[in-house]
Amino acid sequence: MTERTRTSSGFFVTREAPIHADDPVATPTAPPPDIVRAAYAELVVTDLARSREFYVDVLGMSVTEEDENAVYLRTLEEFIHHNLVIRRGPVAALAALSYRVRTPEDLDRAVAFYTELGCRTERRAEGFTKGIGDSVRVVDPLGFPYEFFYETEHVERLAWRYDLYTPGALVRLDHFNQVTPDVPRAVKHYQDLGFRVTEDIQDEAGTTYAAWMRRKPTVHDTATTGGDGPRLHHVAFATHEKHNILAICDKLGALRLSDRIERGPGRHGVSNAFYLYLRDPDGHRIEIYTQDYYTGDPDNPVVTWDVHDNQRRDWWGTPVVPSWYTEASLVLDLDGNPQPVVSRTDSSELEVTIGADGFSYTRELGDEDLPDWKKGEYKLGHQL
Amino acid sequence: MTERTRTSSGFFVTREAPIHADDPVATPTAPPPDIVRAAYAELVVTDLARSREFYVDVLGMSVTEEDENAVYLRTLEEFIHHNLVIRRGPVAALAALSYRVRTPEDLDRAVAFYTELGCRTERRAEGFTKGIGDSVRVVDPLGFPYEFFYETEHVERLAWRYDLYTPGALVRLDHFNQVTPDVPRAVKHYQDLGFRVTEDIQDEAGTTYAAWMRRKPTVHDTATTGGDGPRLHHVAFATHEKHNILAICDKLGALRLSDRIERGPGRHGVSNAFYLYLRDPDGHRIEIYTQDYYTGDPDNPVVTWDVHDNQRRDWWGTPVVPSWYTEASLVLDLDGNPQPVVSRTDSSELEVTIGADGFSYTRELGDEDLPDWKKGEYKLGHQL
Amino acid sequence: MTERTRTSSGFFVTREAPIHADDPVATPTAPPPDIVRAAYAELVVTDLARSREFYVDVLGMSVTEEDENAVYLRTLEEFIHHNLVIRRGPVAALAALSYRVRTPEDLDRAVAFYTELGCRTERRAEGFTKGIGDSVRVVDPLGFPYEFFYETEHVERLAWRYDLYTPGALVRLDHFNQVTPDVPRAVKHYQDLGFRVTEDIQDEAGTTYAAWMRRKPTVHDTATTGGDGPRLHHVAFATHEKHNILAICDKLGALRLSDRIERGPGRHGVSNAFYLYLRDPDGHRIEIYTQDYYTGDPDNPVVTWDVHDNQRRDWWGTPVVPSWYTEASLVLDLDGNPQPVVSRTDSSELEVTIGADGFSYTRELGDEDLPDWKKGEYKLGHQL
Amino acid sequence: MTERTRTSSGFFVTREAPIHADDPVATPTAPPPDIVRAAYAELVVTDLARSREFYVDVLGMSVTEEDENAVYLRTLEEFIHHNLVIRRGPVAALAALSYRVRTPEDLDRAVAFYTELGCRTERRAEGFTKGIGDSVRVVDPLGFPYEFFYETEHVERLAWRYDLYTPGALVRLDHFNQVTPDVPRAVKHYQDLGFRVTEDIQDEAGTTYAAWMRRKPTVHDTATTGGDGPRLHHVAFATHEKHNILAICDKLGALRLSDRIERGPGRHGVSNAFYLYLRDPDGHRIEIYTQDYYTGDPDNPVVTWDVHDNQRRDWWGTPVVPSWYTEASLVLDLDGNPQPVVSRTDSSELEVTIGADGFSYTRELGDEDLPDWKKGEYKLGHQL
């Protein structure tokens, strides 16, 4: 592991992400497209009306446009046509993670970049979804369906339309999260694509369990979580304040849909954001997220968490429910067929931290500076 | 069960609490003292410095006065001398639950009321704690150490002293919660003492698992939770807003004391309040609580929850950790000896709702008006 | 002035309100009715549809019932039929301030109390508005139309119906505020009716400018503001949190109705509550209010503010707009005719604190303990 | 004016800022340095202890380092050495607005860029302040002291240290705001320096009153406000939530320093952020700011507000206090001498919108789609 500094909060910071890939994807000689930000996800759902009810009536997203096969949705601060598409299909899955690029020419770069990697690419001048123009879709080296576009129809940014706000109003798409068996391999590839690591989770042996990577200056535009993959872990939307997230929980309770809440609300250790995880009617996981920090400096400190630190995933030490580690959405290839899932061979975060063989600490053992009463108490022991 | 109306939120309301005691405490002919509100708790702690750190440095309570044996604490809106006393002692326990009465003469009524019940009573003109004058302490028929007082030293209400506020500022003592084996017996007795039921949890067979009772017009000044008792379940302090409660969690994380968080934060079904449960260094449970509703009308509707309703204890369906049901503080008699604990013989809420034989529903089964996707999904199944 | 203590926040506390009436209303020998709380106001509006739009579409109140002449509205935590009635009429005015009493027999007490005072009283077994039973209406000695009732139709308390909450959700009626020329005379009379003073504004000469009085244990059920009267100053509804009040402002901006905002949002000195004043389409003033403090103790300290303390009306020193002092709603007699308005002869708070002759201080002049830079700066000087 | 679209909120959006400079600064042939973000301001204060009290004890900023001449301060999420320096000096003034650049080589670009413009530049390998390395300072063509640096000492980002948070915790430096006589000239020059316009205020005749410009993807890193200049209008720091800003006001009230509040709190029309303006002991204006929107897309819509729209500066229509328009801090040249102030010759926003000749509307006049009651009411008329 590279030189690192332990913070007063218990985690470590380094100047560069100390992640080494043993089985890297080759780095193309072609430059990557200049990605601005995570822009939208296209989810295939099995019952469009039921999903529309969840995203529109429960979560309060705005409908830009819809037809019998798809609903194009956006949050209140978005000015491009949509930041979520739900499309009717036979199998619940992710159809695309779509990124906005800086110029129309970046599409040519995307084609060259992935072609050199031997990936299947498809370009459509008219776009793959309504409201989006010339676009490139690929199956990336990790098996994920990625899209790149510049052209889009502008719609009204509804940020000032407080008459449309609900107590749990969603304002932005924040990030994606992808499940992949080999996290360092994925990180190395996405670094080649221009992403920078902001935080990660490792253990003393150097196993990397998860990493967060950004283009826009937040903690992430996408993250990779170790597990059987390629699968989609979640898509995250932002609210302005924490009470907005609590209001979503309250509303789900009022609708007797509290079982749509999978995990949280809570405070993340990683990212320092306040969070909530929901499951949509097909089981697609949606995070509601607010208040991470600015990461735009070229030397933004990289945060590394010990996988055994019980506050890494939840700063309050609340245990992560197992389904959050094990369940995820299938992803489609460019023909709409689910990609096969490859098992993770590295250690599982679930296994090393929860259950019979796992352990987590709230405070580091052997920290002799702590008074006795601060030592050696484990929240999990209180709870299970 | 008496006539009741099902609300659109899934629970029931009645005009009077439909609780029948099979083994009631006798109703005295003497009128009860006129209780204004739950005023303070006296907790015995085994390490005074460590407890002081928790209540003052972590929770931000103000010290009115202290000596080598005790610290007298108050929240920001309190004008009486203290609303919590922590006193050094050999065994962690509750020494007294203290209620303010309306007039000095109510102390005479308290003596007569409990004397008629055959309870041991002790009256001290100089009070049992600093800052409190003429007081009566009793061991009540349920085994709890109750205190009544009118005289108290006024101290400055610090409500306007925003320079003293912390992000998790506590403003009022809200209520107590007592564990007792026979809930209907306890309810009947506290009704005799002048309390009114606002909410309860029952099952179809009429077993009562818990009840909430008030003097001041909030959901409760005290509650009884079924379990082995007499024991103290918790003492609750109020914040102004929900983010104050989240801030306490954040701070505990920063201090690497997140294992002091036992349950929550969350939204109660019962009381509709936002909550958090902490454990102090001795394991005394402290609730942080905000935003229940006004109950002062003489015909305030009584809310009855089905014990199997998965949203009764947490409106978001988050499972209750078992320790919350099973652990509680010993209570002392007037000589400072722990009261023996009697086992509950009625059904256990833990057992009927969690684990192998228990069940809970998010939506009522067989509700044919629901679409298919709203039926029969159980959050616990997602999580365990 | 009686013995008083100066607090560290700059105002004074006494054990009893030091208000003396030179021209008191006689104290009846008959006991007053036992008032539980301020329950509802009946406002006459000149355009029912336009007013309905304001209260329902903008403020989000729930309609319990309506017909061509009136709309019966309630907030989310109310279980009695309504806490606001808007009724169509030729002149915008207050028709009644209605209080709930503890028992049906309290109506007999109300009749006896006001009859002894020589006030016109009218009792209707069927009530004066829908949803309310046997009621007494009077023109009280100060000229205000007061109502008392016990019987009411229960409706569902919507507190748990978070699917109905808006970002600015109103949960309770909190209080009324009445403009009257002689504040001490009004205070003395309402004390006879059973109210207790919690706070007041005075000057060194003993002139009382306003007083706050309560039955339920909040800062007030009603207040009297010195001015030409009898007139209604405002009716106040409570939200849970401060952001709810900000959301109402944001929504009014989005609707291009920001000129409905008359004053605030801000923090009151008196009451310590967070506030906002709106004007409805007829100019009736509505306060939105949250987070005052508990006042239920029999010896609750009475707070007295100096009229020249610039933080008494707004803790942040924001100037009060003149219309807030000068404008108010007419009140009706039992025949529906506007009561004549009598001019105030005591000093005007507006004149002694704002404008050419008025002065206010942020810090007390001559406080030699302050560093120089804390002395003698006046916010009004910065602003006008 | 270029093609523009009126939004449903009443302002206009265009694809490019429609600002034309009649008297432009020449565009250098040398490329500008690549600015990452506004990084810190250096303010000269006349009483260092008194200013330290304001920034540290009142606002809660963290001291990274200090000596007898200067205090180096940072907010909780900052990892570079400081984002505010207060330095003792004879005249209260701005010493530098400092921007972080992407690479060390950008300093060479800065020197070339400003040298070509004929501006005085000074480069110091050891930096101008502690904690900052190799730096370039210039007096820019508008007379402002600008600094550029890459090298800095990293300090701990205290974002997770919730034990250090106060209720009004500041987390980031957000932006600067500069007063300049000729706004289009300033905008054109800062566009040459690489800034992009996000919002502006104009009138029908094409006069530009103010413009907001960004490097990082928020509404601004700096803004130019029309007035006598060069002067510093304010430096802005961000909080996480709106209640944090309210807490600062509450604390200032508790400290009897409410006259430090100049304007707000309120909701901006421009930027949609929630705001508060304070004046430090020397009169330097500090804004507290939260929750503007993401602007990082290359075609981010530019918002243009009508100067007569009463909601442009405050979405709730609250009048702007005149001092906010007229008062500002002097700025220093590289020798530490105050720059001469040049009068604005274009129309004054204060004059065209407030007072005898000014007018503002809440709703556009003549909008025949509005019901009568929504027309022609002016908040200022209610208030003054």
C-alpha cells in the first residue's frame, strides 16, 4: 500500500488511489471521450404502469414524455430531456448507463476507444431514446451497457417551481453503482476512461471491496461494488436536505409500502452523504442521497476505509442488510439479452464483516489512548 | 374489544382505551395528586465522570449544579433546577421517576393516595435532591420509585441562548417508559393516578403489549411496555427538529461511539414521533424524540395498533433490535436496593412479531382491493 | 413594576405578570368556563372561490366539508371537524373566535359568566357551524365575538397520512391574536376567563403594548396587541419544522404571489417561535408558526420585554413592517355587523420604536462591559 | 437581445449569455490559466482579535494556523490550508481573491495572460500567505487583486468531525462577488479568463446590472455587481442546509449582535440558493449560502432576469436594503494601497427598482391570463 495518513476520523487519506489491478483491461492508445457526468439510466421494467406509479406518484418525478412503451422522467433541477427512462420489457434489467460528453466529437472518440478494446459499439444518429440525439452505445470490457451522447432536447429546469415540489423532492441524478467481480480491474479501466477515484474500501491484505469514481466534482458518477457481475447495484438521485429523505420514508409508510425501504436512512461513512435505499416494483435499487462533498481539485485526497471499520458503510454503525450485498439487477447487451453473471472470487465484504466469520470494529482494538469504556464494544453484539 | 373505527392509515381509534385489567390494583378512595408533567429522572450510574461525559459532552446537557456524588442536568427550555440527575452508586439503576404536581397540597394527596394502597411512602421537606423542596417518594403498587414535588428552585430557561445550542440540542424532558409484566394492571393503576391513555398495542385476542399515557397534552408522560419488571425502559428528551436527532448520530460516529446507538433513528407508528434510542455508559436507555401531536382534548381519540402491524413500532418497517425488547434498567426501592424482577406471563411482543414463530405484516393480508404487487411482501423476509 | 430578574438574554422574568389595569372589566362572581384550547376561527371572505384557492391549493389545508356558502377546513393533526371556517359574506371580517371547553356543562358556565357581565349571548343546540354541536356565542366585554363548544363531530386525524403532506404542511391551529386599545384591561378580563400571561411587552413607564396568554401549555391561545380595536390581528397555524415555513414562501414565489408575504420569515423574541405572516385574499392575516416552548407549570416564569429592545418582535432585529402594526380585520357582532373600532390612546408601539421619534436598541446603551464595537450600532440605521 | 425562452417561473433562458460590451478589455492571444475554483480570500481587518472572534467564535470557522498578524481559517470540508485569511492592517480592504489552478504550469499561463494585458504581476515561489506555495498575484484590468496558485499544504478535511460542527456550520467557500462600474466589460474579460455566465440581470434597454460566472459547476465562482468599483461586494461560504443559516441568525440574536445581519435570510431568485448577508466587524460583507444547482453542462441554460422582477434578488419579494447596493469593501493593489473607486455611469439597480422613480413587479402587468386578484399588487406598496 502506498504512503497514507490516518485521519482523526479513523480512515486514511492518500494522494492517489492505491489500487492495483492484477488482471487489467488494456489501456487504449485512443484518448477517451470527455465525460461530463452521469446523465441517465434506462431501466427495463415488467409492468410499466406499476413502475410509473412508483417513480411518479410515490417519488414525485416529472414526466417529460411518455408512450405505451416507455416513460421519460426527470428530477426538478434537470434541463436535459430525462434522467431516467423506464421501458416495458420481458425481463427486469438495466438497458444503459448513459453519460453526457462535452462535445459532439467525443462520440467519435468513444467509438475509437471501445473499438480498440474490441467492444461491440453501436451508433445511432437519432439516438436510442426520445429526447436524445446522436449516441453511441457499447458493451464495455466489464460487460456493462454504456451510452455516450452530447445532443439532447432542452426542457425546462423546474428548480424554481416550488409549487411542484413534494416533501421528498428529487432534484438531480447523482450517480450509478455497478457490481463487478474484480474491483481493481474495473477501477483501472474506468481510470482509463477518465474517472478519478475519490474513496475506496480495502483490507490489510490489499483486497479492494469497492471504489468510488467521479467525473463531475462530487464523490462519484459511478462506483464499483465487488460481487457477482456485471450487475447494476443502484441508481442514485439527490435531494436538497436530509428531511426530504425522511419524508420519502414517511410517505412509503403512509402508503403501506414500507417494504420498499431496503436500507437506511442513514449516514454513509464513504462519501459522508445521507442516504436511503429503496427497491422499485421490479427490485431495481434506487438510492436517495444528499450532501457529499466537493472533489474537483486535481489533488483531492483519496479516502481509504478499512473493510472492518464498522462505520465505513454506515457512520452510525447500523448493520447493512444482507440483500444489499447480494441482490442486484441484470444488465442487457446491445441486443437486449441479459449478460451472464460471473462470480466474484475475491473475498466477499458481506462474509468478512457480517455473520459467523466476519468481524467489524467501531473503534480500533488496542487503541490504548481510549478510556476503558470506549474499548471493545461491538454494536453487532448488541443487536443480533 | 369496544367499538372502534379503522383509520385510512391502518390502525384503529376508539373514544376510550379498550384495556381491561384481570388483576387490578385497588382504586383508592382518596383522590390522586394533580400531576402536571413528568419532571425528572434520577439515575444511579457506576462511573460518574464517564456518565457526565456522555450527558454533557456528547448530548450537550447543561449542568445546573454538581458535586462529587451527583450532577444535576437540564435541557435548554427547562426552568426548574434539573430534569435529570445522575448520581454515583454501586449498581446502575433508576432511583426515581419524578413528577411535578400542581400545588403544594398535592403532596398531602399523594401521601394519602399511596398510604391507602399500602405503599411505602417517604416525605422530606428538604427534598431528596438539590434544587427540589418538599417531596414525597413512594414505591408504587407496580414496584416503581415515584416522586412528587411542587417546590423547586427556578433557574434560567436557556431557550434563547442559541450560543449554547449544539446541532443535537435537547430542549425538554418528554416522558418515561416503564417495563412491567402486566400492562393492563399498570394502565388501570395509572388511570387511577389521573393518567389518560392515548395509544396502545394489542392483538386480536385482547392481549395488551404496551400503552402510552399522558398528563400534559402530548402522547405521554409515561408508557408501560410489557416485559419482566419493574424495570425502567427509557427516559426521553425532546429536540426541536428531526435533523437535531440525526446530528446526535453523526456526532456519536465522529467520536467512534456509534455503538451507543441501539435503535433508530426512525419514525414511530405509535405517537408519530421521530425517534432515536441510545444507551448510556451504564446501559440506561435514553430516547431522543420529536414531533408527536397534541392530545389535550377530553375526547382525544385513542389509537390502538395491531401487534402484528409491522409499522406500529417503526413506521418505515425497520425491525426492532431484540435488545430493545429484552434489556432495561433495574429500579431501586426507597432504601436503594434493586427491586426484584417478576417475569411477564402474557405473550411477548418480541416473540409474536420477530423470529421463528412471530409474524408481522406491512399491509393486511387478504386486502383484495390492493393490486397484486402490494400484497404479501414482508420486509423481514428481505432483510434476514 | 414588581420584582423581576434580568436574564442573560436581555429580557426580564417575573413570577406573575406585572400588568395593572386602570379601567378593568368587572370580575364576575360566576366561574368561567374551563377552556381547553383555541379551536377554530370563522372568517368572512368576499370571494369564496378565491379564498378556497388560498387555503386549500396554496396552504394545503384539508377540506372536511363545503357548500356554496362556506368551506370547513382543517390541518393534518386536527380530529375535530374543522379549525378554520371561511364563509362567504359582504364584508371581510372575523365572525368568531371559537374555544373548546372541557365539558358540556361549561356552556352553562359561559352563559352565566357573560350574562353577569351584561354581554349579549346566544346559545344554539345545533351549533353555529357544521360539525359543531351545542354552542354559545357572545360579544365579549372587549367587543370580540367569542364562541364556546364541547360537542363536535370527530373526523380522521391525518397525522400519519404523509402521502397528503405538502412541503409547507400545516399541522395545528396554534393561537389567535386580537387588537385592542387597552391591553391591561383586556389582560385582566382574559385572566378572569382563566387565561394565564406567559409574556408581555412594556416600557419603563409601565405602558403595556402587548400580552400573550394561554390555556393549553404553549405560549398562547390568544394574545392582545395594542391598537385600534376590537379587530383581529391574526390566526396562527403551526408546522412541524422551520423548513416547512420556508417552503410556503418558496411556493408563493413560484406562484408569483410573494406579495401575500407581509412579514418574515423570522424568529420571534417573544415566544421564541419561528414565524411568517401572510395576508389572505381579503387581507386577513395568517401566521405560520413553529417551536415555542412548554408553559404548563403553575409557576411558569413570565417574560417581560422592553418595547425598545429591537429583538423583542424579531430576534434577528429585522424591522417590523408598518402594516403589521396598523392593519387588522374587522370583527362582527352576533348579527353580523362590524363592530365599531375604538382608537388606542396609550402609546403606539409603532411610533415609539420606528420612525422619526422612535428608537430601539440591539444592545442596552451604556453597557460598559461591552467592547466598543458592540455598542451603539442600530440596525435600522443600516437599513433606512 | 438574442433568442430567448420565457420559463413558467417568469424569467428567461438562452443558450449563451446575451451580454455585449461596448468598451471591452482586449482578449489576449495567450491562453488563460485553467482555473479550478475560487479558493480563498485575504481580507485586511483593523482589529485582528475582534475579527477572529467573529469568524471563529461566532461563525465557527477552524483555525489552521495563526500568528500576531494573521489568522488562517477554513471551513469543515476544506482540505487546502485555508479558505479565508484575515490579516491585520491599517485600512479594512480586500487584499486578494485567490483561485486554485489545475497545474503548476498554469502559473506561467497566468503571467503571460496578464503581462499581455499590461497588468502588473508578481510571482512568489514561497507564496504570499502561509500554507500556499508558488503563486502569482496581479491587478487585473478591472482593478481587482487576483491570485493564482497550485501548490498548497494539505490539511485534514474535517467533514466527518461532527463533534466540531456547530448548528450554523460552514462547509465550503462558495464564491466571490465584485462591484464594478461596467458589468458587460467585466463579463467579457472574465469570459476571456475562462469563466462562463450562468445568470444575469438586465432591463429591456439591454443594460446589464449584474452577472454570475462559474468555473466549478455551481452558479458561480465570482459575480459582478454593477456599482462604483473596483470594490469587493462579498465572500460567500456554504452550509449544508437552510436551518444552518437560520441558526447563525439565532446565535447572533443570542449574542446581541443581530445588527451584524444586513439582509436575509431569504431565497434568491438568481441562483435559487438560500442566503444570508452578514457584515463583519470592519463591514466586510459575508454571505452564507446553500443549495444552488449544477451548471456543469457545456450548454447549461443561461438565465436572464428582468431588473424589474421583484423576485429576482429575493424570491419572496422581500425588499433589498439600500446598504446592500451601496456599501462594499475597498480593494488593494499589490503594494497594499487602496485602489481608486470609479463611479458607475450605467443605470443603478437601486434607483430603477427602489424608491421614488424605481418600480418592480411581482407579476407582469397586463398578463390577462391571471385572475383579477393576482394583478397589480406590489409588495413594496404594502411595506413602505
